[in-house]
Amino acid sequence: MSESMQGLKRSHRCTEVTGANVGQTVTVMGWVNKSRNKGGVIFVDLRDRSGMLQIIFEEANCGAESFEKASTLRSEFVIAVTGEVAKRAGAVNDNLATGDIEIIAKDIRILSESDVLPFPVEENSKTKEELRLKYRFLDLRRPDIQRNIMLRSKVTTEVRAFLAKEGFLEIETPILCKSTPEGARDYLVPSRVHPGCFYALPQSPQLFKQLLMCSGYDRYFQIAKCFRDEDLRADRQPEFTQIDMELSFVDIDDVIDVNERLIKHMFKEAIGIDVPTPIRRMTWKEAMERYGSDKPDLRFGIEICDISDIVKDSEFGVFADAVKSGGTVRGINADGLGELPRKKIDALTDFVKGYGAKGLAYIAIASDGTRKCSFAKFMKDEELDAIVEKMGGKPGDLLLFISDGKKKFVLETLGALRCHIAEIKELTKKDDYCFVWITEFPLLEWSEDENRFVAMHHPFTMPMDEDIPLIDTDPGAVRAKAYDIVLNGVELGGGSVRIHQTDIQEKMFEVIGLTKEEATEKFDFLLRAFKFGVPPHAGLAFGLDRLLMLMTGADSIRDVIAFPKIKDASDLLSDAPGEVAPQQLAELGIQIVSKDEEDAQ
């Protein structure tokens, strides 16, 4: 039978009770983690968000009624216990913060009982995630998940404190916005009072934070909810949170400086890690050439090497033809894997085929220096020697090569293979934090689907000053004043200096194929603001969920979000999305048409 608190007050959380409280009477409240009835003594592990505390029930101390109540306890009962703090009579538990003390119970109240659990509430649960997310309210009681959620609160608190000290203002921007379809798909919200019209949930506060700069709020930030209707991955959710900021009268170095200090502050205050600054910077071109990715994991080497000059005139047609068609031949040195069995080399071939590669050539150098080469019969000895030398090959190494007429494809495939090799060799540690800034992204990229240039970031990104003349003559060569912050191969955030000159903004719209009318239709309220005095401005946004995933060493951002969605964007806890009543649809002027009905029309 559940009881009320009847004016009883909690004096301490579980781990707030320490050796300094020995001899004192305290009142603690929480959930029964485990109960062990040893006959005349009942041991209860009490748990709250702070940790665990052992309670001892003996009839001589708590009386027959309380002892009887204690004998009925099961996991996840909610109880209040008043008792005296004592040094542990048994062995000290060094794994607990309260492992040297216990509470000798004098009184107990059962505040709430629990049904039989669908799974145990325990750290590092092996229960299937689908079941845990259905009962997320139980899953959130697990100490490891609670530490993640509490760290999230700590990080946002430190972000607010740091940015406030730096002169930033926290300003909220709208959730119901106009749809400006550029990039990912919008989530749309129908309007009842404007039939046939829709709001969009914001993919980011981009346009509004630029308007705030136009309005004179020269340092803005927000812990912003954002929404994108896109396919999910381990580090992606349909709704996510950004640490979003914008600054006026600044350039690249100013934005990077304040964010490096923010990163240093967050990691030191939240998890006690000293992040060395200044953080390394690398251009997009260098990152792609050396690591095959614009978000390179620098916890290990395995750099990409170009051997096109050596093989361009060889008799190996696969290599020579790739170079002649304007492509490239490149490789990586999987050092130490020279004696990998053929079956495992074939598995690496299957891996790159998954990215679209036709095959994977290799040179395996045994520990005695002998070589096995998948293309040796087409190559001269001096050519093979030159390849091994350029690749830094030595006994025990495995050299892997990909060729193709498209350079970008070769680089990106080797970039993925490089990370796969690092996993095989166990080269990465979750508590090794390696940051890098990636700068000078291309301003534009060619879209085969749309047969036009599109903005790599967004159409308000400023080109590098010296590249502005190239917009008309060679738009693909124009570099952007854009920058991403990368941690351990994960893009944590990105930003750019924004265009604030009307002529450059019009030129940008022109090169991505937007007419003045189309630009006005999509971005009218921003362009109107730009007519009335615009300061130079720049900004950046961190993905808070990804940041927390890396800080905690979690395998998925779902482990750092209180109520996450699964891969199909549904919520197993609340069963959202769900159907709504016909009356609601009628009020909105919406009719649901089945796919069969649509096809029949």
C-alpha cells in the first residue's frame, strides 16, 4: 500500500550522505535498486540520480511494522527512509561513492509500488533498444543514461555562462516559419486560419539570426531546436539541438577564437579534459587529398598517397586508363597488415565495392620482405619498387589501391577504407579527443540531378575575397569563407562569414540559378532587411547531441537525448506519429489520399 509523505522532507540525496554525517539522522528518498532479505537483516540498495546508498533494516532498530514493510520491497519501489548514518559494518565497497557508510533505518514509508519490470534497470543494459525506448521512462533511470542527461544539462549551463560573459545575448527565434526549401526536406505544419497554407519547422535559425545582426544585436546565441525530415543515422535525429550563434563586425579568426575558448571551457568544466589550443586548421583541399574526407579522424595516420605519376604509362590498363581519362590512382598503407589472410583482403575488397568501387588492388609485404601483388604481372619491377617507396612500404605492410576516372570518388572511397582499417587495427579510443578546423570549402558544388551549381553550405556564404572575380569565369574554383569544427571524424558544427553586400548576394543567386523573382519569393524578408544597413557578420552552430555523444563515448545520439526517435522517425514511447480525428483534418482542410487512390487518379 502506497503512503503519502505527510510532511516528511528529504534531507540529502543518496551520495550527499558522507562520512562527515556519521551519527546524524538523515532522510533519504529514491528507488529500490535491489533488496536482499537475510532473515533478521534486510539490505536495500537505494538509488536516486546522484548514485547508490545502502540501507540496513533490523527489527530492533526500526520496529516490527517498518521491518514488515521492508520485507515487501521489490526493485523500483519508491521509498522514504529515515535513519542514522553509520560506518559500514561489513566490507567497504570501493565502487560506490558511499561505499564506506550505510544508513541504519529507523522508519520507512513506501511512497509508490512497482509492477514487475519489463527489463532490469541496470548500467550497460543488454536489453534490445526497441524495448528500452518503449519504456523510456524506465530506461532513463539507468545510471549511465542519467549521467549522460545530467552532463547535457551541465554542458548547456556552461555554454550559457561562457557566452553571457563574452557579451552574447540569448534570444529565441520562431519555431513556426516560412518554408524555404534549400537542402533537407522541411517538416510542414498546416494552418487552420490560412487554409491551404503551411508553416515549416526550422532546419536552423539561419535567416532569423542574420536578421538579428541587421537589428543591432551584435552577439546572439540560442540553444535551438531544429528539424529536418531526412533519413536517420546513429548521429542524426529528425529533431535535434544546436548551440547556435551569430556575431557582427567579425571575420573568420574572430569566430574561431571565441569558439575555441568555448570548446576549451566546455570540456574542462564538464568532463575535466584540457583541450589544447589553438586547434589545428586544415583546408578542405588538404583534408580531401590526405584523408579522403572533409571531416577527417586525426587520431591515426594512414594518409592517402597519389601514385598516378608512377603508373600512368604502365601496362596495367586499370591504372593507366584511369589516369588517361583524367582520373587518379591512389592508395593507403595499412601498416602491420602485410600478412593478412587472402580471405580478409577479399573482405576489404567487398567493403570498397559497397561504396561503388570495381575492385581493390594490393601489394602485401611479408615480414621477410617478400611481396604478393595482385597486379604484378602487368608491372615492371622498378615500377613496383617506386610504388612501395612512395607509399613508405616496409616489411609487414599492406598497400591498398583504388583507381577511377573520378578523383572525388577515389578519395572518398579510400577515406572510408582508411577508417575501416583503423577499426580493424583498433587505433581509435573514445577518450582521445582530436579536434581540427576544416576551412576554405568550395563555395559551390555541381549537382548532376539539377544540372546546376548549388551552394555547398547555403546561399548566404561569403566567398574568399581573392576568389570573387572567379564567380563569373570559374565558379567551381571559388572558395568560401566557411569553416567546420571536426572531432574524431565527426562534424561537430559549421559556419561561415555571411554575404552582406547586395551585389555579391545577387551574383550568388545568379550562379545557383535563382532569378530575382525566385530569390525574392524565397528570401524576401531577409533581402528587405539587407536594404537598410547590414553589418559584416558571421556565425557557427554546434550539434549539441553529437557533441554529447562524443563527450560521453556513447554509440548513438539516442543515448544523450531524453526522448529520442528511432530510424523511421517514430517515437516508440508515445507511439508518434499517429492518426488524428477526421474532424481535425476537416478543420485544416486536409484530406488523406491513399497511395492506391492516388495511383488510380
